[in-house]
Amino acid sequence: MSETDRSRATGGDTGTGLPQRRTGHAFAHTPLRSDGRPPQTPRGARQPGPGGRPGTIPPVPGRPAILLPTALCLGLFALITWQVLVSGPLLVPDHALSRAVVRTVPDAVTERLADLGNVPVAVPVLALAVAYAAWRGRRLAALAAGLAMALVPALIVPLKAWTARPGPLEPWAAGYFPSGHTATSLTAYVGAALLLAPYTRRRWPMAAALVLSAATATGLVLRGFHWPLDVLASVLLCVPLLLGVRRVAGGRRP
């Protein structure tokens, strides 16, 4: 038999010939999309993680997202406090702005706005929201909001005594930095809105809280009860507290 005949005779024998490249088997195990075509994104070809579980894309963040804004607010607060203690150059535009706006609006109006930060006005709003959240079973969120409110005087009172800053219209007095009314209104109203947010599909609670807090701060500055930096410092101090409340109270409605 010739070599040509022998090769023809043994061409169908898979055990004696050289291994041939087969592509059908590989394509059979390629994941397909709903339209039958191979995937075009890395998601379809991602490798399984430990234990055969699907890999995670993108990676899960390791640190809470509140760390950066908290550090930024506390850093700015420390800067303003330092300027108040040393009578730094940052107080020059602060004084100029206060002189330009104080009593440009009738006192009857600005005093009513400033009163929104009084404890008998603002704290009961938060107390009602705390009671409602606790009644609905969100006791941890209610506790976080109540703790934030309790920390306001614990932080503000020692800072007032330490800085001993005089007021815009009362240079002989001291204890105006930071603004306690601003901190009370912001923590109470925004904290209440955060507790009520899971129970309403509308955004009016947070909008109302921000309007009330802004009205309080505006009234304090226009009436001459506080310098603008007093108000800003209180906002910077309270933002980390409210971020903590938001993190705890941000869950879905039970």
C-alpha cells in the first residue's frame, strides 16, 4: 500500500493522529447574551471569586463616605476658631459684612427669625420626630438624633467660654462664638427631617428644615446677635453630627 493510501486509511483514526485544535467546545461554554451573541463587556467575562462566587465589580469601598466631609468641616471650624482666638485677618471681612447688614431689616422681623433657634421652639420639633420614629420601631435612628441634639450644648457651651468673643452690638459682653441658636435650629430641624424622610416620598421635610435653619441664621446676623463667622462655625460643627444621624437613619422604611 502506498503512503498516500495509508494516510487516507488512517485519517479518521483519532487515536493515532496528531491532536487537532477544536474550537467548538470552547465556544459552547462562552456565556451568551439574551440575543444570542457573546458578551461585549467585562461583566460577562469576569472571573469567579473565592469559593466559586461571582467577582465584585467595582470593588466595595472600605471607608464610609462621611469621613471626607467630616474632616473638611472640622478643619474649617478649627481654622475659624483659631482666627477668633488670635484676632486674625479673617475677622476683618467678618466685621465688615456685619456692619453692612446689621439692622437693615426691622428688628421685629429679624427677632422673630432668630427666635426659631430658641430651645422651646426647635427642640420640641425634634422630640416629636424622635417619638414618632421610636414608635415606628426605628429606635436606633431616634437615639442617634437625640444624641446629636444632646451634644450641641455639650460642645457649644465650653467653646463660648473658651473663645469669649464679644458680640456685634455688645462689645462689653462675651460668649458669642459659636452660635448656639444656629446649632440648635440646624440640629433640631434637619434631624427631624432625617427621621421623617423614610415615611414620606416627598422632599418637603428637608426643604422646610433647611429654610427654617437658614431663616434662623439670617435673623441672628441681621439683628446683630451674632457675627457671620459665629453662624458659619456652628454650621460646620453640626454637619458631622447630622451626617452621623443620616447614616443611621438612612435605612428604608420598615
